[in-house]
Amino acid sequence: MSETATRRSEPVSAARRQFDPYTKAVWGLMNHWYPAFFSSELGEDEAKGIKVCGIPVILRRANGEVFALRDQCAHRGVRMSIRPACFTKDTLTCWYHGFTYDLETGKLVTIVAAPDDPIVGDVKLQTFPVREKNGIIYVFVGDDGYEPVPDLAEDLPPKLPADYPHQVPHLLDDDAVVLGIRRTVASNWRLGVENGFDPGHNWLHRDSPIVVALDTALPLGLVPRGPNALTTFEGDGPKGIRNEWDSGDYDVVMSSEKLGLQARGANKIPGLRTSIFLPGVLMVEHWPAYGLAQYEWYVPIDDEHHEYWAVVAKSCPTPAERTDFEYAYDKLWRDAALGAFNDDDLFAREAMENFYAEGGTGWDDEQLCGMDAVIVGWRKIVSRYARGYQTPQAHPTPKNA
Amino acid sequence: MSETATRRSEPVSAARRQFDPYTKAVWGLMNHWYPAFFSSELGEDEAKGIKVCGIPVILRRANGEVFALRDQCAHRGVRMSIRPACFTKDTLTCWYHGFTYDLETGKLVTIVAAPDDPIVGDVKLQTFPVREKNGIIYVFVGDDGYEPVPDLAEDLPPKLPADYPHQVPHLLDDDAVVLGIRRTVASNWRLGVENGFDPGHNWLHRDSPIVVALDTALPLGLVPRGPNALTTFEGDGPKGIRNEWDSGDYDVVMSSEKLGLQARGANKIPGLRTSIFLPGVLMVEHWPAYGLAQYEWYVPIDDEHHEYWAVVAKSCPTPAERTDFEYAYDKLWRDAALGAFNDDDLFAREAMENFYAEGGTGWDDEQLCGMDAVIVGWRKIVSRYARGYQTPQAHPTPKNA
Amino acid sequence: MSETATRRSEPVSAARRQFDPYTKAVWGLMNHWYPAFFSSELGEDEAKGIKVCGIPVILRRANGEVFALRDQCAHRGVRMSIRPACFTKDTLTCWYHGFTYDLETGKLVTIVAAPDDPIVGDVKLQTFPVREKNGIIYVFVGDDGYEPVPDLAEDLPPKLPADYPHQVPHLLDDDAVVLGIRRTVASNWRLGVENGFDPGHNWLHRDSPIVVALDTALPLGLVPRGPNALTTFEGDGPKGIRNEWDSGDYDVVMSSEKLGLQARGANKIPGLRTSIFLPGVLMVEHWPAYGLAQYEWYVPIDDEHHEYWAVVAKSCPTPAERTDFEYAYDKLWRDAALGAFNDDDLFAREAMENFYAEGGTGWDDEQLCGMDAVIVGWRKIVSRYARGYQTPQAHPTPKNA
């Protein structure tokens, strides 16, 4: 399950043809699992709205469980989340005329202003499957009626083999503690993904305070050379690609003779590597420190924005370990790693937006080079395995059932 | 002059076909009277600009009389109202090169920078008929040369029959005192209109301070049941439709068993009913209190904005009654009724905008129900009787004569 | 080299046809020299970006000399000027992956993250010729490979004949001191140009503090009457047109009988006249005072913005004269002439924008008159002599070589 890096010697048109569907995935990948809220953001009886792939979704917690419906009243199209109204544990009521929907089925069960209207029972809102684990609420954003709904684990990086020496926690591990932040970035989601595991952008982070503080050895660049530089995942389970930086098939660039630059930092992190899985989940093993893992999502909001999720996970089998990790997260990792260090990535993604946005020529004019092999690999995998694409739409309001 | 409510049993496509012209009236209805300014906003020799149906209009008061011209100098197209210049009582001069127009005819009578240019006398700006009554300056926004210009009274709600027991003042009554406010709302004008007389949105206002303070009986909803629920006006005079809430053919919804809701308020207002007339004038009889009438306009500015006018009228045959009403208006009705109460309506109109705006699917996907019969009725009446439609335009600059 | 003023008697369609290319020059004239920065804005080793005709350009000073490259990394399209990185005197490095270009040729000479990638040496960025004189850095914004590159002097107003009695300094004179400001204006560049030398807009400035303070005689208008009112420059050298206000063929309008207006000011400035040359350089001789010259540029940024440059030049053969002029500039001319006086022009340009912008009808509906002969003349000259037009583009990213 590995493939050689795509090299510039290959005609661009051929490589490009193989990821053509990817260039059209402007509004995101449909029929996949995405994080919606941190569990702490949605208390009992709260209801809040988000947009994923342009689709407005309202999530409500009742009796501890979280339900998700299309956040657009069937009557006059208003978002119900802007003034949530709930009167029973199993319904959601629109603030405008009182259209009231069953949380589980999405069916219109009554209208406050007209309880016995003939459309009661006839109309329904699309519902979305929800899962909640380790502090994150996930929602499956799919076409109405799409099935079977895959397991959440299919849309997350896979668990490391038990015999692998450099273990990090999986997002669904029972003893994993997962802490993080999310924010909105003004770039297309694909520029977020590609920035995340790009092995050539290390250099951008060279002066980051956390790198300097920990004296981390950060190469100027990483260039794939041999057949084992990249591992692709195309069998059963999650689909993705991994940079095997320790494989010996990656050249580690430590200096630029021409510009008089030298990589800094004495402390090499063993087992550090990055991988990306559909629908755009980054895994950085042993980052920001050995034993931790950083996971990221770039959830499509619309064609020009994504919700950037970044979390750090640690296995904490005991309460004391959990307390220690929470302390380290609060005092160090949140601001220095997820904050300052990743701020450079946000800057880079927004800087690319104009080139790749509608009217720009980025997809045709970009000059990819050898170190971009993993990016080309990712694009091809998406083109082969995405369960669906969201089509461009200014005001996304598909028909209701 | 009444018609049965359109019911859901009627195929949507048939109902929709009957108000198709209405769905295209994005920029407003042409050849109708609209309020432009309160009289108090335009002092002697002042000149100020507005936009109606996308058309820039400048109004100037000279010797007490108000004149209206297209607010776009024929020369280089600038709006004259942004730096008004007037040197005589019968002209308006452009601040840029001194193109000077006759207030009454719109003809170019001189150019400051070139008094004897051959185009003087040749060029003219469109003029608009103006009427002023009871503190409001009205302008007739028409196609150039449209005639005959109808009476202002044709575009206002009609006077109540003399023998009707629950009298309220008409806008043109000599003893009516009319006080109000205006503000710009970020929604299409039609969403403003439809929100205004929608009998199902009562519920939205249930917690409004004025409702609570006066312990007003506000039903949860009003559902038309019989042939007398609605009266349509399609003969001579103003064209419109009225909700006959007291007809006995309207079901008054006082509770929602399913959601455990109960209408509140002990004080029922006799004679309370709403009606709407072309080009979008709402009349609420006996609101915000018995004997008063609230009138509203939703003047199209462009495709995404309307100027929302709300006024309260009272018959005040004596100076003492006028003083009392002005006191009540200043201390109570302005902020509590036109302000706080109607703020909920602004919220609702702007919340619908995305669904119905260009690129949205609201006009096709909305799920109207029985209580929306009056809205469908209004749409059909506009489709039959509008004197013209303004076509979509980004920078509205029709040819000058 | 003169031509009679275009008069209204000429059918508009014929005149319009002669400047049709001009109406299409929405994004500016290509293959011309434009000012980029004041010398004082770009210190040694600094790198800064601008946009001209929609093209991003980065300028860098190294060893005193200024170089200009396309400000868009070939790799992923980011603007390099937003986080400049330079490690040697002859290169410019992109902050993202370290793509490094030769300042002189634009060739990719190394990549920090991948020094021996095969594309090194293959890829290159477009470079732009630069000249610096009397405190202004000029850049030649051309199509890639355009040649021969004309002298800078070809794109500036010509030097006055040596025997002309009312001398003012030329921008390239060795003893000229040139001081000024630049700011961004929200209008198309052509509205800037046309406002600059428009002889009918004098009137707009009548109440400007500097005019009142100096009691300057400012006519209400200037109307061309005879064959010598305008001089056109269509032979060798710069191409342009000049208002010959002192020729006797210009009517000076001193009053408006109809409006009771009288021109004010006792002090007439001898030799005052305006001219405009491709690609849009205004020269006002003996303004803001006798012996000075004001020059202006309206550098196209995109379709809706231009960079407005205004400078005052004075011949200062001795250091004492230079000191005196700098004092007068700092204390008077900058704020009172380039500031307050020209603020009225900015107001006028932005006021025209809507009429002439995309979707507006200005180019068809404007009502030009006799005094606009020089504007029509300018439009025809541009249509005949422009070296190229920039085509409309939302995200200007032409292919790299």
C-alpha cells in the first residue's frame, strides 16, 4: 500500500487529470463525518447552529443526547438557531411561527400558530447522525437518505499497530484526553488541508517560540526520494496518506549553502510524522511533544472559509495524569502550540486563497515540485474515495423532503 | 369582493403560477406613491436624496413647496444631493460643474461653467410628482412620462365606511395627527410586507414589553377557516386584502396542547385587524391601542434593502388632544410600539433574506400553510394590479430624456 | 499639432466610436511607466509590494539599486511582500517554502526546503524595469517580454521650450526638487485623469482655503472657442493634450447672470495651464504658485481603485533654495494644496464611480458639452497611442514563464 512520489518529470497534465475531481470539490466532501462542537460548548437543552459544506445544521442536546437537524425552517427558511425555542425534550420549535420538529425524525409535529394544519406530519427536515466521544461532537453531513452511514472510525486516522514502538493515542481511545480550540479561517478548506501535512513548510515555523524554547530540531525541508517515503491507505478502513519521515527515503535538508542558512535545534523528536485522511483529518504523531498527538480538521463552511480544529490528545489512564495533562495544555500547549505555532499556518492558507479562489488560476498555474509529492498523492486519493462532493452554491437551500 | 383562502389542497404549481409576476418584482413596484421624508426632515431651501426602487431622487423645498427630480446630474452622473447647491428658488444646481435645472420641469436652464452651451434647454432630468399631507412628503416614482398620475389616495388604505363602529383615522384626514419613524432594513421589500400582515407571527411578539405592560390578549395564532376570513379589494380605489379577524371565519388559537403553551393577556382589543394595499401599505386598526391606527410602508431601496416606515395616527380635532397624543407618542408609542415591538419584525425579515435572495430557493421551496392564505392572496393581487415592475439593476441609471 | 475642439454638433456616436478603446481600458494602460514609491519609502534591503493594473509587483532595494519582480511566488501563488525574506543582496526568498529568485533575472536560483529540485533554474518570475529620479521610483508595467522599453521621459510631460517665458521644472531636471503625497481613491483611474484637467470644474474649488488665502482669481469656467484652445501632442515624444487657457481661444466665464454668481479673487496667475500625457500624468504649470508645477498620476490598481499621486516641483539650484522650498512645502503646500484643495477632486471622482462602473451606463449616457472638448480629445489620443490595455480580471494571475 505505498506508491512512488509523483515527480515533475511526469507530464503535469497527466497528474492533473488524476486529481481533477479534487479541483472541483470547492464546497467540500459530502457524506463524511466532521467535528461540530466541543462537548463543553453544548450544555443540556442548548441549541446552536453551524455550517458544514454550506449546509446549515442545528444541534441540540436533550437528556444528554445530541441531535442534529437542518437549520432552516421548512416554512419561510429562517435559521432556527438564531433564536432557539424548545418546549419539550423531544422537539425543536421555530421562533417565527412555531413550526415544531421532532428531534429524532425531523418530522413537523405541530405548528404553534396553527396546530391542526394539514401539513403537520407531512413536512420533515433532514436529520444528521451524531456521535460524541472524548469531548467532541461529530456530525455526519450527508445527502438526504445516504446509506449506509459509515462508522465514525472510517473518517478518522487509524489506530497505530499494537507493536509499533512509538505509540500515541487514537481519538476514540477510552483513555484519551482530547483538548483543543477551533477558529474560522478565510481560505478554502483544501488550502488548510494541504498546508497541514506539507513537508516543505517546516521552514515557516523555524522561529516559533515553542520551537526555540524546546530547542526542537526542525529541518529546513523534507524531500521524498524513494518508494517508502509515502504510505498510502487505500484498502479497508480510512483512506489517506502518510509522510514516512523516518523511512530513510526522505531527504532531510539541514542547510542552504546558497543562502547561508543552517537548521537549528538540538532535540530531535523520535517517531514524528504526519498523515492525512478523508475528509481532511491531520494526524501529527509525537507533536507538540513525544507521546502526544495533534489532530486537525479543516471543516468546509463555504467556498472561502473553513473551521479550523486543532486538538492535542494524550493517553491518561489515571485521574492524576489527566490533571497533569490539563495543566500542561492550559499553561503551554494551547497558546504556544495550537496558538502561536499554528498562527503561521493560518497566515499561509489565507495568503494562498486569492490564487486558488474562483477567478484565480492557481489550480492550473501552481508550480509543484518534488517535495509536493504527498500533496499530489492526497489529491488523487480524494478523487478516488470521496463519498460525494458538494456543488457550488451561493445560498445553499436544497429541497426539503 | 371577497375570496376564499387558498388552501394547501390546491396544487402549489397552480397557486404559484398566479403570483409569478410578484416573484419577479425584486426591485419594487413602479408608478406608485411612496413616502419620501417626514415634513420635518426637509426645511425651507433644504435638498436631500433618497433611493426608491433603485432610482435616486432629490427632493427640495422652495417657498414651502416640495419638488422632486432624478438625483443624477445629466453631465457626469453624480448625485446632486451629496453636496446640495441652490442659488435661486426655482432651480437646483449641481456642485460639480454647475449644471442647473428648473425645479418644476427638470430642464437644464444654465451651466455655471459654460452659460451659453448649446445643450442648455435641450437636456432635462426626470421630475416626480410630490404631495405632502399630515407630516409626510409622498413622491410618485414612475416611468418617465407615465400618465395619468393617480391620486395619492389610490395608493393608501381606503377610508372606513362612516357607519363602521370601530373608527380609526385615515392618513389624509384633516384632523389626523401622524407621528412615526423610519429606518433601513436589510431585506427585500416583499419580506417586509409579508411579515407585516402575516396572521401567524403574532406569537413572535408574545413577550414584547408593551404587550406585557398592557396585558394585551395576543392569540398564539390566527387561522382562516371560512369565506369571510379575508376581504379583497379589487374594484375601484386602492387594491389590497384584509384579515377579518372578527368575522367568525378566523380560528383564534389560544393554546398548544402538544407544547404546553397558553396565550396570555386579559385585554382583548375590539376592532383590531390588519390590511395591506398596493404598493405595500399596512394598516393595523386599533393598534397599539383602541382608537389609534398604525400604518407601515416597506419602500424598496434596492433588491436587498427597504426603508421601513412605521407611523401611528390619531384623530385630534382640538389642540389639547394633539398635545396629549404627542406626549403619549413621545413617552410610550415611539419606543415601546414602533421600537421594541417592531424590532422583532425586523429580525424576522432579515432572517428570511438569504432564503429568498438571488441564488436562494425560497420562492420555490417555501412550505406555505393554511394561515398563509392572506399572503398568497396579496401576491395574486399585486400580480394583477401593479402598475409596473422595476427590473433588476446593479447601478440604476436609465437614459435621460 | 493642434486640433479643433470636438463640438456637440458632431454626432455623439461618431465621437464615441473614436474613443471606444478607451472605454474598454478598465484596468489601465499596459507597457507604460508608473510611479511605484517615493524613494524615502524604500530603504536599503527593504522590500514592499504594490498593485498596478491589477498586477502584484514587489520592489526591493539592494546596494542602493531598486529591482522589481512579480509579487507572486511561482509555487503556490502567495504574495512575497506580505512577509519579506531576503538573505543575500541579489535574491528574494519567499517566506513560505523558501523559493528564492534572482533579483535581476527573476530566475528561481534555489529552494530552501529542497535545494536540488529539478525545477530550480527552470522557473522564473517576470521582472519589471525600474528607474529612480528626484525622489520617485518608477516601474515599467509591461507585458512579459515587451520591447523595446521606452525611455521614462516618453511617459512624462515634455520639457517646456527653452524660449518659453513662463518656465517650470521638468520632473527629470537635475535641480528639480519634487515633494508630494499619494493615497488610494475609490474610483476608476480614468475618472481621476478626467477630473484632473477638466477646465469646467474650477468652480468646485472656489471656496478652498488656499484660494481664499491667496485671493487667487479663479474663473467660474473655461470654455474652448477657437482652434488654438487645445494643443495635442501626437508626434515624437510623449502623447497628450494641453489646455491653452491664455491662447485667447478660451472663453473665461466670470459670472452667472442667471444665478447671480460672480468669480472672486484679484490675483491672476500668469502661465497657468494644464496638460495630460499618457499613461495619465497631469501637469499644472505655475500651480499652486508661480514658478512651481504640480504633477499628478492616477495609477490603476484595479477596476475600482487608483493610487493618486500629487507632487509639487520647484527648481532649487542651491541648498538654500531647497531648504526654503521644503519649509514652504511642509508648512503650506502639502496640507493646503495637495490636501484640502485636492480633497474636492477626490470627492468628485468617487461620486462619478457608480455611473461609470460595471453595470452603470455612464459611458453611453453622459451628456458632454463644449467645455469637455479636451476630455474627448484625451480619450481619442489614448485610443490611438496606448501601448496596450489591461483586460478585466478578478484575480490577476497570468501564467509564469
